[in-house]
Amino acid sequence: MKKKETVFVMGVLLAVLIGAIILDALLPSYHIAIKVVKKAVVYSLVAVSMNLLNGFTGLFSLGQAGFMLLGAYSYAVLCIPVAKRAGVYQQYNGGIVQFSLPEIFSGLLGDKIGTVFGMLVALLIGGILAAVFAYLIGLPVLRLKSDYLAIATLGFAEILRAFFQWRTLGPVTNGSNLLKNYPDFSGATGYIILGGALIAVIVLLVNSTYGRAFIAIRDDEIAAEAMGINLAHHKRLAFVISSFFAGVGGGMLAMYMGAVQALSFKSSMTYEILLIVVIGGIGSITGSILTSFLYIASVEWLLRGLDSGKFLGINAPAVFKNGFRMAIVSVIIMVVVLFFRKGIMGDKELPDLLRRRAKKGGSAQ
């Protein structure tokens, strides 16, 4: 990026961070605005990780919910305080794991720093676990293409969800019961900083030689292979990296929800993330982020009154009832798809907006 574009992007990021700090200072952590920002950041990270695979590499995978489940359970299991494990794992005598990473690091680094560091380590472990599973799953399934790859990865996610509810794994996963009482970032600032840093890593990857190899594979596999790109290696690499960030995103989603249950990670969660990627623009990181915030804000906040009987001062319980909100969201999505065939951003990024504006200004003169 040029100097002006870099300054522009840094200014936008700084404004977002300052906005999150102001929200945390003015509003309690349970306020709907704080919750929307938290969930939107998590969905932004997972959508960008999915875009790395589907948009930039051309691999149609639907296993995102399964990798998020791995990250969520890893975080919860490793962060539940020891004193509360007996109450969480009631049927399994406190479970097999009898330590808490935040407590361990609190003893080494102090309460606040140690707790945060332990939470970050747990998120990292969740991402690594998801990456390991992705590598093992990728060995056979990445030989498939298009719809067959999507079906195989979707099947993996569903099998994994059922496996985590298996009673034999109860001492670790708590079976079909909830995992809860683990720590969370109190406000939105922590989510913004962590999510922004992880997305920045993905941006750097996309702009690296590996990212250019991924794009070459997406555009034309035969030409990419003729240029000396190892197709199997780079596909596996993209799959593993995407799954790592999905696993970290799953851990952050566990923090946001406050309780983890395998039943929450259905295939509908993957479809929701895929919808965000498509609406934002396949191959646009900026589009995935913007759409995540717009979608979560609409569904969780702005249109919530459509399910409660009263909306914008209009009291119509016969119309504004449960399910009407999602019907309106579906209509909005259809309109967007009709008028923005390539998504809101297409394959453009934030610096492209500044570049286009500069061209218009130059032509006007």
C-alpha cells in the first residue's frame, strides 16, 4: 500500500479502537451494544478465515462450525477454575482436567496479566488443536473438489459435534451438559484488539508469496502447477491456517456466550458465516468484516423488535411475532444479492476505496 492508503487504514483502525474504548467506558458489559461488538468481532474473524479458504484459495469447505467447536471446548476445558469444576462436571466428579491455565499463569505473572495470558494460551491451544484436526482431515478430503469437498467437510463437522456429546468423553467434554464459569474479557476493547491482530495476520498472509500462490490456485490450478506451485501442499496449508483461525474464533465465541454446548455448533452456524462471506464479497476481507458487523447488529439489535410484537412504535403482535425478524433479514439478503452480484465489496478492499476516490478527484480536475 502507498503512504496515503496506509495512513487511511491506520486511521480507520484507530477510530474503531477508540470507539470500543468509549463504549466500554460509557456502557455496562451486559449492554446490547457491547454484546453486538463482541459477537461481530468473532464472526468477522471466522468469516475472514473462511474467505481465506473459499475466496482466496477456491476451496469450498463447510467444516467451519466443527473447527470452532474444537476451539470453544479447548478454551472452556482449560479455563474453568479448579474450585468450580465439581459444580460444572457434576456427573463426572469434576472431570479429568484438574487445572486452569488462567490460575496457573496468575500465580506466575500476577492476577490480571496472568489471567489474560492464560486465556490467550488457551485460545492458541484451541487453534492448534483445530489445525491438527484439519491436517488429518485434509489428507483424504482435499483430494475432492467443489461440492464433494463441501459435503465431506460438512459431514466431519456433524460427526465431531455428535462425538463431543458422547457420554464416554464426558469426563473431558461434560457430555451433552454445559461447560461454564470460565473467564471472559469484560468489555469490547479486548475483542477488538485480539480480533484485529488476528485479522491483520491473515491480511499479511494474503499479501505474501503464499497468498499469491493461493490466488493462483483459485484462478487456474493447471497454470499454477505449471508455474511450480505444489497444489497439494498449498491447499493443505490454506486449509490448516483457515482452521486454526476458526478454532481461535470458536474460543472467542465461547467467551462471548459464557457457556459451551456442542448442540450450538450446528451446520446452520457454518451457513451463517458463509452467507456473510458471500454478501461481503468472496475474496474481500473488508467485505467480510463490514458484513459481519451489519448482519450481527441487524439480527441481534436493530430488528429484534420484529419478534416482540412492537416495532418502531407500531404495536402489531399478529405481525411482529417470533420468526418475522429472520423473514425480513432474508428479504434484505435477497435484495443485496440482486443488486450486488459480487457482494457489497466484490473483491475490493478498504485501500481501494481511497484509490478510487483519488482517481475521481484527479479526473475531475
